[in-house]
Amino acid sequence: MADKKFARHYGMKSEVSKIFDDLEDYLNYCRDNMLRFDERDLYKTDQWRRFEKERNRALKEARHG
């Protein structure tokens, strides 16, 4: 997760902060599932889409208990 103090100090836009947050989450997903991590895959590949689907499912379950 991008440090909010860092973001404020350097004027990081929310869009840029989201990209770094997504990269970090994707790296953790790849590490946990022993998958090859390549930052160029962000938003483009089937592997990214599987990660996003899993993340959205987990967030939905967390909201609905």
C-alpha cells in the first residue's frame, strides 16, 4: 500500500497510488500462489484477471460476512 504521507509529500495522484497498491497486491498474490510475477502483466493478462476476480470475491465476502 502506498504510504499516504509519502503520497502527500510528493504529490502522488490517487491514480498513481492505486497502481502501486495494485502492483503490491498482485506481487503478494503471485508470491502466495507461486506464480511468475511480471509487473508488465498488470491489467493485461489472464493471470491478472484471475487475481482480480479472486480479490473481488474476497472483498464481497468480507462485506457480507
